[in-house]
Amino acid sequence: MAKSGASRNVLILHLTVLIWGFTGVLGELISVSALHLVWYRVLIASIALWIYFMVYRKNFRVSIPHMLQFLGVGLVVGLHWVFFFHSIKISTVSVTLVSLSAVTLFTAVLEPLANRKRIELSDVLVGMMIIFGIYLIFTFEFQYFWGIIFGLLAALSASVFGICNARMVKITNPTIITFYEMIGAVIGVSILLGFTGGFDAQMWLSQSDLLYLILLGVGCTAIAYVLGVSVMRELSAFTVALTTNLEPVYGILLALIIFGQKETMSIGFYAGAVLIMMAVFVYPYLKTRWTAKRLASRVG
């Protein structure tokens, strides 16, 4: 019985990661700018989560200091999505998703610094593989230079809010954190739109844009997050990390199926992408073995 429950949770996790991978495709399909797209996304996600709290009568009140902390991280989340979708708009879904895989590299460097720990050898090795993979992509797909740069900025910001969330989840329910982060993202993107004069006629949505944005805000953000959190309570961190690494793979495959020739890249791009994916998938194994060895040496 427990085995079937674990299999069900793994299946749900894969479905969730597949949905996350689909966000890149939706970003390409939605015609409005990255700023407008993110503003609508986080607004819809905020409303959807508020409805969730109302329907299930969940208390989402937190202290003022915690609220300000969550809203602050939400600003970084909003910025991350602006970088992510802008990268898609000026390059391709494949380029953006592979660049986003560098989040492993940034986390390997930033997390030890944030926790005042030394960077481990496994982190250095994986980081070198990812850097070489990014170098190959830059070399063969230089026409997407700015797309890669914004993809890397999206990875850097994702690493920052991921490290922050890892700390905050210990003090508050993840769904409540997400709700306030979405509000923080709405505030941050609204400020950006205000400074750039973005609250104009270009915000008007076509019927297809509205449909895609509802799917993005509700399905790929609010519902997918709730699903992801629910299985993370039952599965090991290793299983979750390994499965989540499939997001760019699923996203690239979906983009190839839907957009076809537009997403076909050079051999050099795929060589770099394979190298980055290998590093990302090897990382959990190296991390687990390195940690086990370190603990064994301390016991010994």
C-alpha cells in the first residue's frame, strides 16, 4: 500500500514538472511583452491562491516582519519571471530553458556563502561542467547572446529566491509564503510598469492571450505549486531534486513538438545542453555521496 502511494506521488511530481516545463511554451504563445505577461500571471496566481484560502477556510495571516520578508522575496520572484519570459521573447524556449539550468551552478556557489559554509569539491566539479556547457552554447548560438544572458539572470534570481524559500519554509506554510510572494511580485512588476510607462493600450489581451494567461496563472502556478508541495511532504529530497531537473528536458521536448523548426538548434547547442543536463543530473548523486563520506569520516 505504501509502495503504491509512493508511486502515485512520483507520478504526480512528474506531472507537476511537466506543467512547469510547459510555462516556456506558454510564454512563447502569449503575444504581450514579458512585463505585461508576468504582471497578469502573478495577479491571476494571487487571486487563485486567495480563492483557495477562502474555499478551504485556511488562515493566511502572518506577522508583519514575516510578511515584509515574503513580499521582499516576491520582488525577486517577479524579476526572475521577467528575465525568464524576456529571454524567451528574444531567443527561443530551448535556449532559455537550458540557460535556466545554470540555477544549479549559482546555488552551489551562493548557498554555502549564505550559510557561511565552504564550497565542496562536488559543487566545483558540477559548476565547471555547467560553465563549459554554457560556453559551448555561447559559441554556437551567439545570435542569441542576450537571450542567454537574460536566461542566466533568470537562473541567478531563481537561485536567490530558492535559497530564501529554503529558510522561510521552516517558519511558515509554503502555500502562505507563495501567496505573499505573488503579491510581492505584483507590487514589484507594477512599479516596473509604472516607471516604463507600461500601463498602456499594449496591455489589452486577445482572447487567446487571456486563455493562455489563465492557464499559466492558475494551472502552471497556483495548482502546480500546491501539487508539488503535497508530494514533497512524502518523497525524499533526493527524488524531488532529481525529478525537478527534468523541467528543461520536458520543456524543450514540448517546444520541439509545438513549434517544430523554430526550436531546432545547432549541434553545438545540443552538445552544450547535454553537458549541462549531465551535470545537473549527476549533482544530486555527487552531493549525496560527498555528504555520506563526510559524515562517515566524522563518525570514524
